[in-house]
Amino acid sequence: MKRALKLFFKGAGMGAADAVPGVSGGTIAFITGIYEELIHSIRRFGPTAWTAWRRGGARGLVAHLNLAFLLPLLAGIAASLISVAHLVTYLLAAHPLLLNAFFFGLVAASAVVVMRHVDGWRLWHVLPLAVGMLLAQWLPSLMPALSGLGSLRLMVGGAIAISAMLLPGVSGSFLLLTMGLYGTVMTGIKGMDAGLILQFGAGCLVGLLTMSRLLSWLFRHYHTATLQLLVGFILGSLPLLWPWREMVSYQLGPDQQVIPLDYRYLLPGDYSALTGEPAQLAAALALMAVGLVLVLAVGERSTSSFKES
């Protein structure tokens, strides 16, 4: 029961993070020590589940799918998306600079936490690190091209977003924003729009099963290199959370939603001079520090190791 409650709150943290463009639920999963168990557990949904059912019945299936782990985690994610996400989206609209500052500190510290799990470092591991950084910067620029998919847009967006949410540092919400789907999906979830949720959920299911298998294979065969790739994703995502930035180009999505294409990153003083808005430097730095300390404290007690039976 104690573990289930902890998993519920970890899931709630993942759900809250997934609601924020620029933050990944995968980052929260990693710093709380459940990332690899999550990936390997999702991978078990497939033909092997049928075999487990035939051999061990319901009890064998529950054990095979690791439902004692997944169900409280998913309950926390769902509860957070329905409740905490309202608060997070309000803060994103009312206090974006301060919210970004907090998550900047959180995500920056998560890169340190992930690197602590890297053993057997080799010079060639610079390659997956660089690939991760480049992909984190490159993927958002591709997303606006998917805005013309019509009725398939929700399913494709769901597949891409959930795949990104499994990767620490790659924000599924931000990719939804660049596809022009963020407002539509969040409004649909808040309003319990069954049709939208079914379409989006079907895409999520496809992306979840596909990406979990790929990541599980990478962890089993190239564990250290995969961790370096994830560090690259995290570092590459940091500019998206820099509090003092100015949008310099955008386009309008199908629902007249603003889709950011490029930002200019500024120093606090330049931000105030150019935008006329207060930099809120003291509060922003304090929230960065809170994010850093929080993640490092959690990371000290967490472990991302998961041994398959």
C-alpha cells in the first residue's frame, strides 16, 4: 500500500509535468527512480501477455504486466491531468516566467541525476549525447508540417506526443503546441470530450507500445549510450524553458492558435528593456534554486535500475 501511494504521487508529478510545454513526464519518471521499470513494463503489453494469461491465469497476467506498478502510476497521471493540470495551465497563462524558471532548475538538475547513472563512459558516447541534443532542438521545427493531416491529426499527434513524453527532456506538450493541438487537447481533456479523447488516446496507444519497445531494446543492448542520449535530450530542451525569452516568429494553426517557431533568448536586463515586462529576477532565481534542490534531493534516494525477471 505504501509503494502504491508513492507511485500515485509520482504519477501525479508526471501528469503535471506533461501539461507544461517544455517539460516531459519522462524527466519526472527518471528523477523519481521509476523510468526503466516503466519502459520495460509497458513493453510487456503484447503477444507475451496472452502467453502469461494461458499459463498463469489472471494472477499470471497481473504479474507479467507489472500492474501493481502501472495501475497506481496511471491513476496518479490521470488524476493530475484532470485536476493539477488546471492549476499548471493557469500558472502557465498567468505567471509563465516564474513557472518556466522553476522547471528550468528542475530539468537542469535532472541532467545531473541521469549522468550519475552513467557507468563505463567511453569517448564515443559523445555521439549519442550530441544526437540527443540535436533531436531535442530539431523535432519541434518539424511539427508544424503535420498540421495539415486533417482528421488524422489527433491520432498522429497523440502518437508523437506520447513517444516524446517517454523521453526525458522532450516535451510532448510542446510538440502538441507546435502542431497546433495543445489547446484543443487540453480543452478536450478538461471538458471530457469522449470523441477527442478516443482519437487522441488511440494514437497514444500506438506510440506508447512502439516507443517502449524501442527504448527497452536500447536499454538492454546499449544501456550507457542510451543514458547519454537521454542526457542530450534533457540538455537540448533547456532553451525551451529559459524564462527570459521573446518569440520572434510564429504561425497560426487551424484553430487560430499561435504556434511558436523561434525565440530570442535574453538576459534578464535585456528582457525588461525589450519587452517592458519585469524580469522578476529574485523570484525567478529562487524558483530555479527550488527546482534544483528538489530534484537533487529526490535523485539522491532514487534508482533507475530495473532488473527483468
